[in-house]
Amino acid sequence: MVGHDIIVIGTSAGGLKALGAILGALPADIDAVFFIVQHLAADKPSILPQILADVGSLPASHPADGEPIQTGRIYVAPPDYHLLVNQGSMRVVRGPQENRFRPAIDALFRSAARAYGTRVVGVVLTGYLDDGTVGLQAIKKRGGVAIVQDPEEAEYPSMAKSALRYVKVDYCLPLAEIPDRLVELSQEPAAKEDAYPVNEEIEIESKIAEQQMNTQEFLKNVETVGTRTTYTCPECNGSIWQIGKEEPLRFRCHIGHSFTANVFLAEQTQNLENALWSAVRAMEEKVTFSRQMAEQMKNYNLTSAVTKYEDHAMNLDKEVSLIRDIILNGFATKRAIAPIDEDEAE
């Protein structure tokens, strides 16, 4: 029987050190393949594969779209592209961001769960926010194994804590213990896949990430797995659906943008702040133009008109100050409403 030989790893802030500690300790003859998503700057070249190959004994690369999967290799998602796993090959797709990220950990994990079921091991390491949690849930639904870095030693524990909060993980381990566990799992027979069928949600969301449906199919599919809300997508302003009833609360638009609740709220806040600054800009332009009109009226000795334009500019300037105060000190742009204490017991 085949072992747990499909290993997907997700990380963000602090991830380079964590990845090096794990991949650098693996034997060259491990019978497994590794897929990595680390959140990378979209506008800068990545040398992450070279770094990971240098610290360990496995070759690493950014794969091309459609490239066949080879055992004993590390595949790293390129900057600004999702890395998706299919049976025997990979997709490298510049699809919509998930949780503000491209590449997204959830997209990789979900695709691997769909393609390889019980053979998959998902590993969530250090990082901000909660990317990886929903993908780890998909891996568990397909009978795979979930590993989370011990948040007590994680440089940035948010991703690990989120996974522990919402997923029944199999192992919560310090970095030093993860390589040996991965070797052991690669040698243990995986359960029969037919006991953990692909559910409709995993199938549809995987297809959305691949971006190979037409408009009617996108809309039909998101309607199938979600409930339409009165909200709009913070990225594209389209209609948005609440997906499923499980925690964490999450949303998706039919274009493909996806958000967990905390990220959705953060995006709403940013969009509201942007709108308020746009209002300030438009109003300041009107203040300036009203004063220009007052100067124009002076040239024609239209005293009454001069007074009205100057008064208008002065009163409008007061309203600009009110909006500025909302941006700087109001509730509309408040970011941390009910932050989860990092020291809170899980």
C-alpha cells in the first residue's frame, strides 16, 4: 500500500527558518514529494527553491503549469501564482487571491486533498492570520494527516493557533520533531481512499481555484456551496456568499476571491478607510475650487458672491475636519475590535 507521500506545507512570516529546519533534516531517499506555499512578495523574484535545495538533500524548484510530479522533490509556489496539485501533475495559476494571498495555502491544501485523499499530510507552520486552516480541514475530511507547529515555539503563532482552534489535528510538534514524523508517515500505509470521498464543497472550490469554468458555471457552483449574503466582495465589489456552516466563518464571491471572517472584516475596514480618504480628497478639491471662485468674483466686484463662496469653503473645510477625525480616531477604521489574546489557552 502507498504511504503518506504527498506532503503539503504552508507558512508565512518566519517561514524561511522553519522550512529550513524541516527540509534540511530530511533524508535524500525519502519516498515522498513536497509542495510548499510561503507567502511571498508578488513583485520580487524568488530564490526560495535555491535556498531550500542548499540546506537539504532534495532538489527544489518553482514548477511550470502542467509539470509532472516527481517523487523526492520539493515544489515551491512561484510568487503571485497559486500552486495546485492534480493527479500526477501540477497547475500554476494566477487565479483570484484567497485571504488576500496568492499563492494561498488553502488553495494548495484543498487541491492536494481532492487529488490524493488519505495520502496527504498537511503541515501548518509559523505565520500571521489564518491561511491554512480551511485547507487543513479539507485534508482531514479526505482522511489525510494534519500537523501543526507548536505555537509556543513558532515565531509568529497566529496560523498555528488558528489551525489548532478549528481543526482536529493529529500532531502538534516542535520543528525538531516534524522531519522524523514525516519520514515515519511516508512509510506508513495510508487508509483506503474510498472511505473518505471528495465532498461537493472541496470539488467545487478546487475547480474555482483552477479558473477553468465559464461565467454561468462559476455562479452555479458558488450558489451550490454557499448562501448569498447582502455583503459585497472587498476585492471586486461583486456579490458574496457565505460558504458552509463550519467554523471559521468564511465567504467567497463567484469570481473566486475567498475570505475567512477576520480577513473579510479587515478588508471591509480598509475599503471604508479608502472611501473616507477619497471623500476627503474630493471635498478638499471643492474647498480649493470654491476659494478660486471667490477670487474670480472679486475681479467682477461681486461682493455677495465672494462672501457666499468663502463661507461655503469655510463650512466645507469644517466637514472635512470631521471626516478626518473619523478616519484618525473613529470606530469606522478601528482595526482590532476583539483581538484573540495570543496567550489565551486553546
